[in-house]
Amino acid sequence: MLAILQLNLETLRTVRQVSEIVPMILGLAISYLAYTAYRQNRSRPMLYIAIGFILVLFVQAPLALIFIHILELPTPLLNSLLQIPEFAGLGLILYGLWTPRRD
């Protein structure tokens, strides 16, 4: 019974790690679209939105891999450090949406 439980936990851990790839890909796609809109329209708010999505959806997974596997940080510290790019990205997205557009 214990071996089955360990196998299930390993499977869940693997699925969780693989599932982190999906938000990374979506983050890159959204950031690319926002950056393309910035380049086409020279809309500075779109640049903030693009950078914000990169920070929120793309930066966390690579940082988590580095912090977990290379630095072996404890979970509470890891969670705190991973929130920094998330807060910065959400702030940039909010700023980009809030900034008035100049024609």
C-alpha cells in the first residue's frame, strides 16, 4: 500500500512539473502578442502589459526550478521569492491598462 502511495505521489509530482510548462507557453504567447501590438501602434501601455505577462507567467517557473533544484530553498522562502516577479508583473499590467493612451 505504501509503495502505491509513493508511486502516486511521484506521478502527481511529475504531472505538476509538466503542467508548469503550459502557463509558460501561454505567457510567452500573450507577451508576444502584446509586444507585437506595441511595435505596430507604438502604444507604450502595451509594452508594460507585455513585460507584465512575461513576469507573471514566464519568469516564475524557471525561477522555481532554479530555487528548488539548485539552491534547495525552504518552501516558505521559495514562495515569498516567487511572488516578487508576480507582484511586479501584475503591477505593470495594471499600470499598462490604467495609463491613458496618447494618440
